[in-house]
Amino acid sequence: MSQAINAGIATSNQLNQAVRETKGDTLGKSDFLLLLVTQFKYQDPLNPMDDKEFVAQLSQFSSLEQLMNLNTSMDALTSATKDQQMMNAANYIGKDVAAGGNGIAKTDESISKFYWAIGSDMAKGSLYVYDQNMNLIYGESLGARAAGTYTFDWSGKDSAGHAALNGVYYVRLSCEDANGQSMLVDTAVTGRVESVLNNNGETYLRLADGRMVALKNVREIAAAGTPESAGNDTETSS
């Protein structure tokens, strides 16, 4: 009898090991059922599993099956939601959008606008422009500003006065209040949507100049040709 029990234990251990090697440490409902059947097959006939334990294991199997079916349904719903979001985002193509972000683009024809806003008065600050490799290209000091929205119109030149190459650049701001405390700065960019793409489950809008903004960060949509707007500008800095 002990040999049968030992054989059953060995078989169960081998089964567990095989499942782990195949699927990692996660057991599916079919694996759970196979383990349960194997346990019945090799149980001691003189000391069988009692009814309560059997019912408890069947209940665990039923709960596992329901959870796995729920996960499958949720995965299908998530996939359908992403597909619908992509279809909805396609309506943005050809339209001008304003979105939270810090990227600006320089081309032969123009340089995109950059907006920044503060909720309270600022004592001083600094503004920096970096290239795509995060090399500092340009910087300037900012004087005191009242709460409001401001526009940064970059000249397209680096700190030495040389024309920067065409491409995408990133703006960073550092602002302090009268007490020397850092302030939160809201930033926004504008541009015309050229295409829509999905990256790691998140939907992005690709702008005509190569920049990308997350769909969730879009704040305003306008028909092509509508004057750019990201709030009521109170001052323009350069």
C-alpha cells in the first residue's frame, strides 16, 4: 500500500514539475482538474478523501474556472475598447489639436508653438530647449510672471546664435515662487494630426511635423486652418 501512495506522490510531483516547466508557476483550470484526478487515482483506498474536502476542492475548481472565464472576457473587452479608440482617433486626422506635452518641431518653413501656464505668481524661472538626444541646445532666464498662460516662440537658434537643425526638440521649465519653492508648470503644444498609432496599448496621434502626443492628453480639436489656441495668451516670450 505504501508503495502505491509513494508512487502517487511521485507522479503528482512530476506532474507539478512538468506543468511549471511548460507554463511557469501559473496553473490553468485544466491543470487544476488534472491534479485533482491524479490525487483521486493515487489516494489510499483505506483512507479516502472525505466528502467535505472533495466538495471544497470542487468549489475551488469552479471558482478558478469562473475567474479564468472572467479574465478572458475582460481581455476581449479591453481589445475591443482599444480597437474602438483607434477608430475614434482616426477622426482626428487632418485636424489641428492642442495637447499636453513639451515637444516642438523645427522645419524650414516654421517652428511650432509652445504654451506654458502657471497657477500663481512666479518670481523667477528658466527655460531650456533640448534635442532628441537630450543635449541642451538653448536656454534663457525668465523674469517674474503673473499667473496665466504664456507662449514660447523659439527663434530656432542655439545659445551661440547658430541655426539649429530641423527636427523635434523638447522644452523644460523650472519656475520658483517668491519663497523659492518650485512651482508646477502646465505645458501644451499644437499641431496637425497626420496619423494614429498604438504603442504598448496606448493610442498616440502623430503630428505632421513628426511629433507624437498621447490621445488622452488632447485638450482641444479644431478644423484644419483654425487659428491655434491653447488658452488665452497673456504674453509671448522668445
